[in-house]
Amino acid sequence: METLAAENLWKYYGDFPALREVSFSISGGVCLALLGRNGAGKTTLLRLLAGLARPAKGRVTILGRPPREAAARARLGVLGHGIAVYDELSAIENLTLFGRLYGLAEARRAALEWLERIGLAHVRDSLVREFSRGMRQRLALARALLHDPDVLVLDEPFTALDDRAIAVIQALLGEARAAGRTVVMSTHQLREALELATHIALLVRGRLVHFGERTAQMVADPGWLYRHYGEA
Amino acid sequence: MRFLRQSLTVAAKDLRSELRSKEALNASLAFALVILLLFSFAFDPTAETTREISGGLLWLVFAFAGTLILNRSFARELANDCLDALVASPVPPAAIFLGKALANLVLLVAVELVSLPVFGVFYNVRWTPHFVPLLGVLLLATWGLAVIGTMFSALTVNLRLRELMLPVLVYPMIIPALMAAMQLTTVLLAGEPVWGENWLWVRLLVAFNVIFTALALALVETVLLG
Amino acid sequence: MRDAVRRTIVYAMTALGAVWLARNLYVILLALPDEVAQGAIYRIFFFHLPAWFTCFTAFFAAGVASTLYLIRRSPGYDAFAVAAVEVGVAFTLIGLVTGMVWARIIWGIWWTWDPRLTWAFITLLVYLGYLMLRRAIDEATERAKNSAVLCIFAFTSVVITYKAIDWWRTQHPGPVLSFRTGGGTIDPAMESMLFQNWFALLLVASALVLIRMRQERIEREVDALRRRAHAL
């Protein structure tokens, strides 16, 4: 069964179409890297996939359901531009809160486990306000994965990260892929993304001009796809 | 019921955040005390006439000081894009709204309960014999204020001029609730009962709360989802 | 073709409305007799009361249009809503000014806390808030959606406030702006003129709404063109 499908998505800002006729579908174990210039519509598309916005036309289905249904959202993990954790709460409080919001039976225990996994157990009672950027990013990733989602939607997860954080994210995403999860991520960091991706999509001015499996040529020459579509 | 439990989780989160920094709470309380002081220059606190407008004065103080708290409501979610994470979670937007409105109710009533004794002292008004019905009026009217304020906080969350727009939008709309609260408070402080001809104000408050809570719960999802 | 038809309709409505108003003015100022208690000034009532009727109709229509917008998401409903609110605000101002002039002549004071005047002032503030909100949101779809929600709240509030003020004034009575002839019933000629003027004003109001709607549509087109230019 396809885990994530977009059917004929359109999104308007006033009369201006930010997304046109975007359609694709992916199944479990797929890691889709969404490429495109700034303003191509990547963030808009990801927000539609995550159920944070409504399309003007068309629809999104996650595990066969609309993304606004609670059952679908419980299986979805989202990581956007902002880290989406509260500065004024501690690491453990943040993760416990989101655990509860996602209906986890033992939210605090899951939170503690994840803090161990991302190496933040020793600062679990410190306020997020005091963390470094890399620590915040790791905590954000834990928040997104806490409830063991089947589908992950990530908006530029590698942007402005230190090496340790990048390594952690790559490891976690690799694990998720191996476990059959579905990942969609937009990125400018072609190299890191192409290592993890199984499929590549390219958005040009709101249209999906390329969608297919990752080829050896793409890995060898990351800029090839952009040049091929006249975007370089 | 899960909806209620989710709302309470959100409410607890808001309260914990606020109580940790106490920024909005302190500002609101300070503002309330300053207004009480300023009113004492505008109106002679010892005069009999002031006793007659006491209900009105008190609710003006609550309304003005309240916007400082209401503004924070959705604005506190903006840092780090936390609002996106809340909306993306399985919690229905209506539950997010209800939780925030409940947290606002607690914070607003806290400010009111501190202002009330100060008011009693400054204006020589005896409120202790009527505390229970007064508390009832406080809760009813403050819920109306919280519902409208929280809803419009959601509506204005992404605007530059949010702090300016919220009072401009909220005040005209809560006039019926303020009217009722002022009337009931004045009546209670004068030692009269709320039965009889003043009961219609209680009915107005209840109707106001029911209508606007229902409207807010129905429409908040539209506002929060782009 | 459609544009030409629309323009003809607008011109026809404006012309008809203007002629009718002119004729009404003639009747009001010259043909109707003086009122028993108030003398000549009562004639302003023929604009004062219909202005209220028109503004209330406009706000009601805006509320309906806003609800329809939220259901259908078609920009035409949003254009109607803002046009109806702006016209409603204009007529509320007319009602307020005519009321103030009337009060000044009859009681020598510019303002009385007459229930209708008070309600009008509150209503004015509510819808000025609506117009301010619209100005504060740059993006057209977001603006339409959020102002539609506010419009529904606004109309609900306006209805509740009307009732509340009515009750307040029964407990705290004050001067009321109105008129009755002789034994308390209204002269049929005056009553008919009241409704005639109302319909004439409605015609003018409708023409204004149509003109304003066209303006909205053009603004949307310009905005879309601008976004497209930036995307290139």
C-alpha cells in the first residue's frame, strides 16, 4: 500500500499558483529527497503533506487517510524550519509533553529513552534555552521520532548543523529507512540527501518536473538534475 | 474524554511556561495596580458616587490588564515554530484552543483575585461579605473575555502589529459581557441580590459564553490551518 | 462582454438610485407636513433610520458571504464581504452623523447615549477592526480566510450587543431619538417615504458594493502578477 500520496495538488496565494498539479505516491521504505530552488514551492508542498495547510485543489493521503484525521497524524513525524521545542521548558518536559500529545501510554519513559539515544540524557533537566544549536536540533529530531511515526516529513533537516548533529540525523534516518519507514525531506544539501535518498523529485516554479528513483549519475554528479532541467 | 484530557495537557503546558517566567503575569498585575492608582486621581475614592461606579471601574481594570495576558496566548507558540508542531500533532485545534482559553482563565482570575483586595482597600469598598457571588460573576465574565481574547490571539498571531490589534479587536466585542459584569458587580457590592431584575445580566453572560465558545470551537481550526 | 454588461448594470443602478433619492429629497423637504412635536428637523429621520436598515443589511450580507467563503473558498465571496462591510461602515457613519445633528437640534447636545447611537458606535468600532485586520494581512488567501472568521464573530457580536444595550437602557433610561405623530401612530405618507428612501439607499449601496468588488478583483490580479514577476 502506498504510504504517502499526493493527487493533483494545487495551492494558491491569492491568484498566484504556488503549486500546480503536483502528483506522486511513495510506499514504505522510500526516502524521497525533494529538490528545488528557493521559491519553487518545497516548503508549501511539505506543509500540505504534513497537514499543516489545506490544498486549494487535490488531496493528500497518509496511509490511505486524509492528513487531518487524528489517526493519520499519530503516524506522522514533522520537522520544519523551526525546531518546535519550547525554550522555557526542559528537555525532558518537552519530550514528555509531546509524548502525551501523541497519546503515548508511557510518555515519560519514552522521553527518557530518546534522550539517551540522542546523547542529551545528562542535560535532561536543563532548559532548552541554554542548549547549543546542535543540541536543539537533536532534541527536535527526538521530538519528531518520539511516537515512532511511519511517515516522516522534514524541511531542510541538514541546514546549519554541526558535524555531530548531521551524523546523528543521518544515522537516525538510515535506521528509519531500514525499518520500512517513509521519509520525505526537502534539502539544499545535495550530497547528504543523495546518500540517504532512494527517490528524487524536483520542483520548478510549483510544478513537479522530475520524480523517479535515484540514479548513479545523480550520486556522482549532484548538480546534474538541476542542469538537466535548466535550473542551474 | 480524550478531547478534555488533551486540552488540559495544553493548558498545563501554558501555565507551566507562564509560571516559570511570570512575565505576562507580572506585567498584567503591575498594570492593574497602576490603573487602580490612576483612577483614584480621576474619581474621588471616598465619595458615595464612586461606590456606585465601583463595578464599572473594577472591570475596566480587569479588561485592560487582561490583554497583556491574552496577547501571550498564541504568541508564545511562535518562537521555534512550536505552533506547527502543535497543529501537526493528533490534538484537534479545538482542543488546543480550549486548553489555551482555560490557561488564560486561570491567569486572568489570578490577577483579578489579587486586584480585588487592593481595590477594596484603596476605594474603601467592602467585598468580603459578597465574595461567593462575586467569584461567580468573575468566573463567568472572565470566561467570555478569555474565549474572545484567545480566539483573536489565534487570529492575529502572525501579524506584525499583534499587540496593537488584539485590544482593538477584542474590546468592542466583549462589551455585552463587560456591561453585564459591571452591572452585576456594582449591584453585588451595594449589597443587593442578583435575583429579580438583575438576573437578566446573568443570563446574558451565560448566553454570551455559550454562543462565542461554540463559535470559537467551530472556527479555530480554519484559522490555525493555512 | 460580461464586463460591459456589468458596467451597464452598475450605471443603471446608480442612475436609478440617484434619481429616486433626488425625488425623495424633494418630497421630504417640500411635500410632507411638519411633525407635531419636533418641527422641521424630524425630516432627517428619513435618512437616519434607513441608514441603520442599510448598514444592518450590509453587515448581515457580509456575514453570509463570509460563511459562504469558508465553505466554498471562492474569492468572489471574499470580495463581496469586504465591499459590503465598507459600504456598511459608510452608512453607519451616516446614521451616526444624522443622529448627532438631530440630537443637537432637539436637545441641544451632540451626543445622547440613545440605544441606537450607542449600538452604532460599537458596531462601527467592530467593523473598523475588521478593516484594520484586512489591512494587516498581506497574503490574499490568508486575509480572506481570517477576515471571514472575524466577520462572523463581528455580526454575532453586533446582534448580541443590540439586545444588551436595549436591556441596559431599560434599566438606565435616557433620551431616545424617534418620532411619533400626534396620537402615537405614524402618518402613512411618512411611513411609505421611510421605506422608499430605504430602497433608494439600498440601490446606491448595491451599486457601491459592485464597484468595490471589481476593485478587489483587479487588486488580486495585480498581486498575482507581482508574485509571478518575483518568482522569475
